[in-house]
Amino acid sequence: MNKTVVDHVGRTVTYTYPPKRIVSLCPGITDTLFALNLEQEIVGRTKYCIYPKGKVEEVPVVGGTKNVKLAAIQEVAPDLIIVEKEENTKEIVEELEQYFPVYVAEVQTIEEAYAMIEEMGELTDRENAATSLIQSTRNAFEKLPLGAGKRAAYVIWRKPYMVVGKDTYIQSLLDRLGFTNPFVQHEGRYPAVTIEDFQQANLDVLLLASEPFPYTEKHIPEFNAFLPDVQIELVDGEMFWYGPRMLEAAHYLAEKISKKNTGASK
């Protein structure tokens, strides 16, 4: 049977329900689909869709998140393609929708991450599994301690330095942890910033992410040089992904960021 839904950018999408051949072009969504017991239905992914390990490797790669291979997607003949507004481009949607049903999701907050899981369940006839995953994740997040208002920046890139700003899932997570991010006042969701911007931000904590730029121990002295009084911490960027990683992230964040490294308490 056919089903018609409206996606997050207001597009009407009609597809075969429940879908038997799904292409996902967003890592967090691919991970979510596996968690909803859809491994037999997933026929295409991006090279950045690396979870769940041990299972996702069996799914053909059809490109990246910003560039896809139309021929590879046509070869797997999906009856539904799922993309995410931030991860994928408008041009990708416009190209693919000429051939296949394309559903555009959007995740900028923790609540929208829960909503995305619910939507994936509704799209694929996995409502019960989605409800269970949401409840487990909510329970884990409710136990997170808070960061006590400390001023923190989350750094994602080098040359130029880029940080997390407003209207992003990571910023929503920082909010949930009780941190204040001064860079939400800057233009853009991932603003480029200067050394002077860092120095004027009056930071308590600087979080250096392992991805997309792979910050490691060797980069800490670089920041110590101009932020000598700021606590600098390396963090696993994958723990700031939405989807099933949120369950693992809740434990990681409680230990790594909120309790162990910032002195926050429940």
C-alpha cells in the first residue's frame, strides 16, 4: 500500500508502506533504523554511517553526506530515501526526488532527536521499537548531572577555528548539561572564531572534539598558549550524535564531562 506523509520541510512524500528498501544518508538516522530492527530493509548508506559496528558494514555505500552517487542509489532501487536537513544538501534532495520518494528529517535539539526516532518508527512500521528506544534514552538523560552554569565552547574545526553555535543538537546537549555557550550569540550554527574571540568569551571549559576535525592531545598546548586559565578537555565527538548513541552518550557525559572533569554534581 502507499502512504503519504509531510516531512520537516513541508514536502509531501508518497511511498510504499512499509518500506522494504531504505537508503539512509545520515549517520544518526542509519543507526536509528538499525536500532528499530530494520537491518534487512536498509540497502544503502553513506561512508560516514559507521554504526552499529558489525552490522552496518554489510550495507552498500552510496556516497557521502554532501555528495551521493546517483548510479549507486539507482542500483539498490530504494522505495524510500531518508535524509536530514543539516547533514545533507538541498541539491541532493532535488536530484533524488526526481527518481525516488525522499523524506527530509531535521534534528536540532534533544526533543527533536526523540521526535526523529518516533517518526522513523511511524515511517517504517516500527512504532513499538521506537517508543522503547525513546523511553530508554529519556530515562538515561534524566539522570545526567548539570554543569552548574560554567561557560563552555565546543570546538569542531581548526584553520579556521569553528565552534558549535545556536540551533544545533550539540548546543541543545550543552544546554541540558547546564553549560553556557557564549558563541550562540554569533551568526551561524557553526561560526568561525578567532583567538581573540576565545579570549573574550570568558570560558571555564574548552571542549575539543574528536570529529569532524580529529583533535588529540597534541593540540592542547596550542590552546593553552592563549587560554592558560581555561580547562581544556578532549571529548569523543561521536558521543554528541543523536540516535542510539544517545544511550551510550548519557553514561559517557555523566562521567567524562559533567562529573569527572567539570566538578559538577547531581
